[in-house]
Amino acid sequence: MRLTLAREIQNISSPKLAEKIGVTKQTVSQYENGLIKPSADKVLAISQELKFPPKFFFEGSSDNFSPGVAYCRATTTTTRAVKLRQTNIDVLKSYIYDFFAEYIEYPSTEQLIDCMKSVAECSDMELIAKKIREKLDLSDRPIRNMSYLLQNLGIVVTSFSENVGHLDAISHIPVLANNGESKRFYFTTYNTDKTTPARLNFTLAHELGHWILGHIVSDVKSQADAEYRSNESDANQFASAFLLPKEAFLKACGTGLSGFSMAEIAAVRQPSGAPYLEFTGKAARFMAQNHLQAHLSLTHEAGLAGAFVVLERVE
């Protein structure tokens, strides 16, 4: 199990590893399935190739970890390799998390599961978002730190950096099986190479939508494209409504944003391609008088588009 874990983290195939250490691919397969044990010199060779210390392959208990299914779209070979590597890295983090759980009281997932149950019979994303806000006692105030919110719900939030495709985040449930008892660890890991501070809140709210709506499961399950697109659409709608409830938006439009037309706000791109908001007329004066700076993040997939705007007061 640990040999497979290390090999997949390093993105090295069984035949390639076999070639590097001078054995057949069948021998590597038997190593990984526990049918035979590698000799001391082969352990050292494996250690050098996979960049893991020799004791990693032998120490610890006989606990069996499964990364479970990782929920994200992986349509290319590169993206699938990154997805596999990151989920296996989180399996290693689960070992650490489980060890320290004996000494540290981590947030429970009970509130998250309660939230999931409370909206199980609802299909309206705005209503679901409103109910979850009520369950979390958020009223209509802004959420400044989605990472903190997820962690308080018992979701372990980690990050990685990979310049690959449309891979913003991965959510999954690694499972530790020991003597017939299973422990589940809730993980969301986001790509720092594909996000900005403004976009990160939306990305994590989107992932929370997947958790709340039951899209992430702990058993291996493939999804048809139509089902995936439907889930993505639901998670996008949930994230939008969760971060900016309709009532709060209408209230802001009726008070703080009154006095100018939305036509005075345009989304344009810099020469580098980065999007930003351009204000003219009364909207520009409003921004200047209130010392506001706008941060814009755009996202699109499967014919759907969304914009996330954060206003920052610059003193």
C-alpha cells in the first residue's frame, strides 16, 4: 500500500519503476500487493527513485488507507495525474491528522452532516444556501474567510500549486480502515496557481456546495458528463447565493449602491488578459469618495459563466 502511494505521488508507473530498480513489472506488482518483500538493496533502490526514506515503507501500523473518490473534473492525462498525486498526498496528511487526533481536539463534522441532512429534500439552490446560512448563524453578513468556515465544519483545507487545466480544487474523503473500523477524513485541497484571494472564497464556497449537496462520496464512483455538469451548475448557484444572498444584494442595491446606473460598470481586460472592473460617471465618483477598490474574478465552464467581485476599502 505505501509503495503504491509513494509511486503514484511521484507519478512513476510500475513498468518505469521496475526498469529503474532492475526488476520486472510483475515483481513490482507483487511488492505492492504484499506477495513478496523486496530485498534490502531493492528497498534502497526504491527509496532513491521515489525520494522516500526506506523506513517509510515499513514503519507504522497495518492500517489500510484508501483515498476514496476525488471529486473534480479531470479530462486530460495531465489533470488526472495531478488529481491522483494530490489525493495521495492528502492520504499521507491523513496519517498525520489521525496521529495528532489523540492529542488535539479537531472540529467535528457533525454540524456539516447536520447541514447536509437539513436540505436533503430541497432542490432550490437559493433556498438551500439560505437554510445553511441560518444553520451556521451567518444572517446576511459577508463571509470573509471561507477556509476558516470549512475548517470549523471539520473539513481539512490544504493547498497545492499546479499549472494545469481548469483544476481549482479537489474534495474527497480518505478512509482509514483498521480492524473492521473505518475513520473518514473530509479534505478539500485548492490550487494556489489557479486562484486569487477574491476567487478563493468562491472556489471554497463552490466546494462547500458539493459537500452540502452530497456530491462527494467515500466509495469509488464515476460520473457521466451530464451528471457532472449538473452538479457543477448546482454548486455554482449555491456558492453565489451563499456568498451573496439575494436579500443582502437587493438591500445594497436599494441603499449603498443607489445613485448610479449599472451601465456605468464594465468588465474589461488588461493587456495581460487579467479581468478588472472599469467605473465611469457617478459610479467612479462613488468608488473614489468611499475609497473603494474592486477585485474581479471570472470563471466559466460547460457554457456557464460567473463573476465574483470583492470591494476593498483602501485607506
